[in-house]
Amino acid sequence: MAAQPEGPELSKELFIAMAEQVGFDPADPHLDDLYPEVLARFTMIRNIQQVDVSGVDPAVHYGLTPTGEA
């Protein structure tokens, strides 16, 4: 599988600006706690995107629903 592009980094300034656009107070100290958590989720997503699943049949072939029930 080809390597996925890293994508743009989320700077603290951009994070604060985006949070403000959706209604958060940019001075809220909780955003300082949330920022590293968001960066960690982005890293997890990048890692998941790099998993080679080319040899795995999609679950739909087995009649599974999104809840995992047959």
C-alpha cells in the first residue's frame, strides 16, 4: 500500500481559530487541554489509514449490519 500523505499540521493558532468559529471561547483554558488530545486523534487516524486491508473481505459479504448483528 502506498504511503498516505501526512497532511497539514494543525497549529495551535489554527486549532483555536477553528474552535472559535464553532462557538468556543478562544480564551477558555480547556482548549489547552483539548489541543494535544486532538493531535493524538489525528495521529491515530493516520496510523489506521496506513493499515493494509487489501486482503480482507468487507464485512458486507458476511451479512453483518453496522451494529455487528447478522
